[in-house]
Amino acid sequence: MKILFLLVGGPLFMIAVAAHIYVKIKLRPKDDSDLDDCYWEFEESHPQLAKYNKWSQATFVAAIIGALLLFLSLVF
């Protein structure tokens, strides 16, 4: 069980952290985007911001799951 947690958790954590950094750098809406033209209540419907938020949350959750599996490999 410990080996399984290590084999799944280690690569998952590393890939998720790398993907999260990529998302934060490359997918973040730029300063020159038309996001400022959107009303603040409708910013979630902006396609570029919605894509950024979706991928940011997904990679963060994957990193948490990977870290949890690594922690469980220490406990068991």
C-alpha cells in the first residue's frame, strides 16, 4: 500500500505543481485584455478568466491530492 501511494502521489504532485505554475504564468489574463471592459459581476462569464480559474483550481486540487497521498505513504 505504501509503495502504491508513493508511485501515484509523487508523480501526481510533481506534475500538478508544474502544471499549476504553468497555468499561473501562461493562462493568466494579460494586462491588455478586455477584462477591464466587463462589469465586475459578470467577470466569471469572461471566457479567458473562466478557463484560467478552471485550470488553476484543477491543478491546485491535483497537487493537494498528490501531497495527501505522499503524507499517507508516511503514515502507513
